Amino acid sequence: MNSRKITDPFDVKFEPFNNYGPEIPGMSWKKITYSEKTGQGTYILKMDPGAKSIPHKHLNFEEFIMLDGELIDDDEKVFNKGDVVTFKPGSSHSSHTKDGCLILVFMRTKNKPI
């Protein structure tokens, strides 16, 4: 028996993003292996045009791959399609997108809202 799962990130049903409690307007996700209990795993994050994440602190490494669009960090650094981004434990930030984006996120623990 094969236990393989294939996910097309451009053809999934997204749910409102509620990883920090209340839903964040303009953000939605598709959990692939992500566990809300442990904060570990992988998910696809979709941000609609004009969406903004809440400020948060990384308690462990977080990495993501920009699948489409662009994301702008609070220091104005722009992440583009194809970029692989790593945030170290202890770092904090928030991000926004002007035109929308699609991100593949790898989490090692849940972030802490600040």
C-alpha cells in the first residue's frame, strides 16, 4: 500500500486562517501535515491582495517558499516567487502583500502573537 499524498498548491480548497485564534482577514490556508496542537508541519498560505499578517515572534525556525506573488516584510524587504525564506528563533515581524501571494510554509512550532 502506498502512503503518498500529492497536493497541487494551485488547486486546493482553502479555509480561513485562524492559527492565532480569530480569523485574519484576507488570509486562508490548506493544512498538509500541520498540527494546530503541536504547531509543527506544513501548510499552504494564501494571502489576498492587501492582506497583512499580525505581528508575531518565531519561537523556533520557520521557513517558507514563495510559490507565487510577492510578500513585503515590515522592514520593506520583498520576497518574490521562488524565494526560500528562513526566520530564526527569536525573530519577530509581520508581512503584507499588495497583489496577493501563495506560500508553502514549514513550521517547527507555533508562533507567538505580539
